[in-house]
Amino acid sequence: QLPAQELEKITALVDGYEGPHIIETHDLRTRKSGATRHIDFHLVVCGHMTVDASHSVCDDLEVKISEVFPRASVNIHVEPCEKGRAECQPNCPVEFRRKKKI
């Protein structure tokens, strides 16, 4: 696992992301191998997002993390929101009530 100070930076970057479609992040795993920091976490997004839109969010997060950790290898596992999905609408308010759990 990376040092606490680096974990705090990663958490701040992910939690500070302005995209409205992130509902939750969890299962952060990190390690360092040589000069490379390996960062892996799960990203829960609105189930109505397109693959292209969720990929764009991941690209944005990877860029933000790489700006702070230039040699980072970032792996983001995208999951759709399952809570109330049958009633979920494209403008579901759940997507704006992000839970910070990373």
C-alpha cells in the first residue's frame, strides 16, 4: 500500500472530480513497484451512462491522477448503480448524491 500522504492525495483527486455521474468509489488498492505506483479502484456510475461517457470519466480521472503521480498505472473498474435501477431515470437525483467511500 502507498504511504498515507499519497493515499490522501488520490482520495482528494477522486472525491474532487466534478463529473455528476459518479455515485460511489470503493475498494481502493495501491502498491509501488520500482518508480511506478499502481492504483486500482471501483467506480459506481449511473446505470444509464453510455460506455463512451463512462470511459470519458475514467480517462479524466486517469489524467488527474497522472498529473500528480506521473508514473502511475491506473486501473478503474466501472460498475453501474444497482439501487432502484428499475425506477431510475436518465436525470436520476441519485447520480448527484455521491457517496465518498474510497
